[in-house]
Amino acid sequence: MSEEAKKQAVTFGNCLDEVRKSVPLVHNITNYVTVNDVANALLACGGSPIMSDEPKDVFDITTICGGLNINIGTLNERSIEAMMIAGTRARALDHVILLDPVGAGASALRTATAQNIVNTIHPDIIRGNISEIKTLALGSGTTKGVDADVADTVTEDNLDEMVSFVKAFSEKTGAVIAITGAIDLVSDDKTCFVIRNGRPEMSRITGTGCQLSSVATAYAVANPEHKVEAVAAAVCLMGLAGEIGWSRMQEGDGNSTYRNRIIDAIFNMDAKTLEEGAKYEIR
């Protein structure tokens, strides 16, 4: 089989199996609201987490890892410095870098920090909600706290327009772009996966997006020749875990239990379940 044919033959199940086999070590500079859940989701998917946001520490830590997940959810001057040091080191080593621009558009600091990382570190993957991605693409925008503005929703009516938008932003940045919401889009400049996995109740849990960013980083590290497929597989994995977790809820369970059931579903996911449960089309 030719190299091109091998590239085209990759499946989401292959991506999952590669993560389980290689156990990618991911450095997470993430927010302190969800750091524990991020670590547990990464362990559940088959990766290995390490957390550090100390500027004097991150150069060494990111050097030993295969990927870097930068999440700007709880910014401060020290963590911004650490992001730039780690990002510069990871870029020099050609490690996978993911940016999660949490709340870009909600404040000048968040917007400027995210744009600076895009322009100087050049992440391989940018994952956010539609409002955050529009802010980075257009230079300004609005969010509802750290959630997408209701005016910025990917719907069946505007899907063609959004697919064109995400492909254009990928071409501009050179990154795989993942927009998550009721309908998820994962795209490079040529191919867009339109994904319809997940449950609306997932939005009532703090950190599902943060968890996804760490998992997507691990998937891209483990599948370096198939980054767009790997990120799409990770998005389907998280959405499917939300569906499975919700199906196992009992009377009296709430969002805390749901969070744990999602992580358990990630832990127990196998290639066959992911392949059969993934709901997507390619445009």
C-alpha cells in the first residue's frame, strides 16, 4: 500500500488504538478550575498527564513531553510567561501544540494572549467554541463569559458558511481548527469533519471542553501523520462518552455524577465502540 493510501486508510479506531499503545505524555498548562478533570480524562483515554505553569519549570517539562496543551482559562502574568516559554520550546522541538482560547473575546487580556500565541507559537491545533474561534479569526468578538454567544451558533442553516469559514481559518493559520458546540467542526484547509455526537447536558459540566483539549492533544501526538483525523476522533470520543455517560444516569444523579460517568466512558471506550458510535460526515 502506498503512503498516500495508508494515510487515507486511517480510522478513528486506529487513532484510539495508537493512543493506547503509545501512552503520549502531554504537558498541560491549563486552568485551575478543571485541572484534576483534565488529568483524569487524559489518563482515561490512554495518555499521561503532567501539569506545570511555573516559568522556571516549563522548559524542562515540555522538553520531555510529546505534546503541549495550552488553556488560557485562568490567566495571570506568571502563567502567560510560562505559556510562551513552553510554547517556544515545543515549537523548536516540533512537538504537537494545542491552544484552547477559553474566553477569547470576553476580555482584552484573553484576546491579546490568544492572538499572540497564534501569531508567535503557531499551534498545530486550535480548539474552542465558535465565539472564541471567530474572535481569533476576525480580531474581535464577544462571548458569554467563557461560553459561546448565542448569536454564534453552528446550525444546519449556516453549516455551509461555517465549513467554508473554518477551512479558511485553517489555511490562514496552518492549524487544525476544532469548533465545538451542538454541531462540531474539525477541519484543515481541505477537509472538514461535521460531527453530531454529544448531549446538551454536557454544557452543564465545567470542564468538558478542557478535557477534550487534553485528549485531542494526546490523539494528535499518537497520530502525527493524521492530525485532522486524530482530532476528529477525539471530538467524537468525547461526544460519544457524553452519550454513554448520560444513558447510565440513575434517579438522583446530577452533574457531578455525570462528569464521572463521562470519564468512565472514555476509560472504557474501545475502537469498535468508537467506530460504531461516531456520527459524522466529511465535507
